[in-house]
Amino acid sequence: MKYSDDFIKNMEMTEERIGFGKNFDCKKRIIDISGRQAAFYFISTMSSDAVIGDLIYRYQHPCCSPGVTVSIETFAAGFVPYGDISLSDDPDNVALFILSGVSALIIEGYNRAILTDTRSVPVRSISEPDNDRVLRGSRDGFTELLKNNIAILRRRIRCRELTINKVTVGRSSQTDVAVCYYEGRADADFVKRITDRISSIQTDALSLGQESLAECLIRQKWFNPFPKFRYTERPDTATATLLEGGVIVMCDNSPQAMLLPTSIFDFVQESDDYYFPPLTGTYLRFVRTLIFFVTLFFSPAWYMLVIHPELVPPALDFIKINNDPAIPIFFQLMIVELMIDGLKLASLNTPSTLGNSLSVVAGLIMGDFAVEVGWLIPEVILYMSFVAISNFTQPSFELGYAFKFMRIMMLCFVALLGWAGFIVGTVLIVVIVASNKSVDGSRSYLYPLIPFNKKAMSRHIIRKKLRDWSDNSDDPGKSDSGSGNSDSSYGNSYKK
């Protein structure tokens, strides 16, 4: 049903859809505009008092009187003193905008409502993300307000090729989702597929923001914990991804941007690599990758050598366990794995003023007493402490737990099959990673290793020096893969 010339009926349809009279912050002002009655609707908790007051004053001021013969288009264009306005004759659409913080003006004799963006939503200040810090570089970060996040991107990319499509998802939540890409560099087919997938999502609400959207986009098998998406709260990282042909998906009420497409090699890079010279950046990337992959095999390999001492070379005799522990080594390793997660969960609920003190108590005193009473041996404490700390060499929480689950699986195989279990576990990990699918299945999770792309692989391993356009005659936006996808997910490889 659409609006008509019946002013009272238009008001009734609007008020029914917005729950007027049931919600304390849903407001209505009846005003007179050149002899015509008008109903002005807005949500007080989501609107700017100054803007609302200014609008009502200008509508009632004699200088703004449009006269009785002016059309609704002329009135909206000439007498509404704000730029972001629109007209709608659909009461459902008007109600959705009102509940989103937009004000609506319904005038007697007109069959359309005037929508004015008067939103002033509370939002935290822009600051550096806690889990994605850099030693150098910008200190800003995305917030929960989509409008601010888009403004941060446009501040960094000031050209018409930056394209942002907005899609509304969720029957109840009506959450705004933005698909951002650089036209001419991003793969147009990939952008269309992602946009169509988001538009076709049938869900009640994106109550958990980015995670709800991710679960709707792809049905991940429970036994494959490797992340399908990369997330960032850093605008510089998101900007670099756009400039290199990637796609950014941002969800309102979430401070994280989803970077697409994703492969496992993308996780070895960080923003810090590009805020240092190429040699230093390459070294940091090498150390990060080496240590992180060592955490996967470190405790299973040590446990295999403990239960098979004949495999230990003479130079590594110090890793042997001379005394029989009270609790089998396997169960000690499992206990420490659980204790580490327990301490993580406890730290989330610990007041910040007590966090450091309790961390020292938990890490030193509990570990020392556990050795003294015979629960754990010092070697288990040492090796698992290295594993726990090394997990923080990269910022992806999901990838860290994927490696944790693979490490526990390898320990179980080693406990059952010995050295053969170590080999079986390694092969199974490779199979699980290789069988992982990207968001639309068009790109291998092991790209650029499979299919092999020499230039793209070298960019992941070595931090390349930034090049000027004059150093390369090719289109700077063209990817080495020729598919429009990014080969390097951080740091634009070209500069003006």
C-alpha cells in the first residue's frame, strides 16, 4: 500500500509501522507549513537535537513558506536546508528510514514523504586497534559506525574508481553491509558474485555483525577450522587491499573489515612489514612465519622423541626425560593446552588494573607449584610456554586456534601410532588446508602455491620495494595473476 493524498491515513500507516506510542523515543511534531498541516517524525535517541530544532524552525518560518501550489519536489529541493534528502511513497520504506534515525516529513495534500538524514548515532572515538598495533604508521582504526568507516576509506583513496555498494541484510535488523572495491583493478565477476551472495542472504538478523555475515556467506565444515576470511581494523591495510584489486566487506555495528579473497599465505603479512625498509620487513616476515609454523610441530615432535628415545641424536640428549613422571607426558601436554585457554578466558574478565598482577601469579606461581607437586615436569612448562607466546606472532585469532587444533590432533596421532602418527598427522594437515575453500570457491586456499604463481609467491615471501609508476610500463592496478586479485595484501606496490 502506498501513500495517498489522505493526510490522516498517511499518518496512521506510518505510526503503525514505527510503533508510535509504544516507544518513548519515537517522536511526532505537528507543524503548520503555509496553511497545511504536516507531521514530522524522528527518533530522539538517534537524531541530533540541533538539526531537528533547526529543521522545525525553518519549516515554520514565514520566509520558508512555499505556497499552496508548489509541488513536493520543488518544496524538497528549495526549502529543505540539508543536502541528504529523498522522497518516498512507500510507508514500509519510510518506517525503515525512521527507525534508522532518519527524520520524515508528511505534508497534507502530498502523497510522498520527505526523508532527511538527521542521524547522530553515539560512537566511540577513532583509535588504534588493540589487536593490530604497529610500531610505525597511522594510529586510527575502524569503529562500529559504517558511515565513519567509509569516510576513513575515502580520505585515503580520493578518486572516482573507489566504488561502494550498499546492501541491506536481515529481516529484523535491516543491517547495512558495504561492498567496497576499486573499479578497474578488482575482478568484476568476483565483485558481482559477492554482492549477489550478500543480497540473497535470508536471515532474521546479523546480531553478531561480521561473524554472522561470514557464517551466512559460506557453510564451513565443522572439521576444517582454518579461516575463510581475513579481518582487519586498520584502514591502511584495508586501503592497500583495495588498491591491489581486493574486495572489502564492511558491516554496520562492526569495527572490522572483511578482506577478500583470502589464502593461507595472506596471513604471513602484517602492516609492520611495510612501515620498515624492505630488508627489515622481509626479516620480520621470515621470523614470524618460521616461529608460527614451529609452534605447530614443536610439541608433537618433542613428544615423539620422548616416547622414541632411540630416534634422538646424541647432540639432543638433553631433551630426554630421565625420570618417569607421575602423569603421562601426553596428559600433561593436554592439561597445559587447556590451562592456557583457561587463562586466556580468565584474562578477558579480569579488570585491567589487576590483569598484569594476576598474569604473573598464574604464570609463575602456578607453574612453579605444578612442578613441585609433580603434576607437570619443567620441560612441558618450557615448551608449552614457547608455543603459547609464539601464537601471538600473528594477529589472526581464528588461525591461531586452527593451528592449535591441528597440534592437538598430531599429539593424539603420535600417542597412538608413534613416529608413524607424526607423519599421518602432517599429511592430514596438508589435506585439510588444501581442501579448504574460499568464499566463492573460485580461488585456491593455497594460492599462489596452487596454482603456482612465481611473482605472487615471491611477494608473499619477500617484502618488495615500493615502485614508482615510471618503473613499470604495465597497468599498476593489474595483478600478476591476471585475475584482478591481489598478490600482496598489504602495502600498495605502486605510488604516484
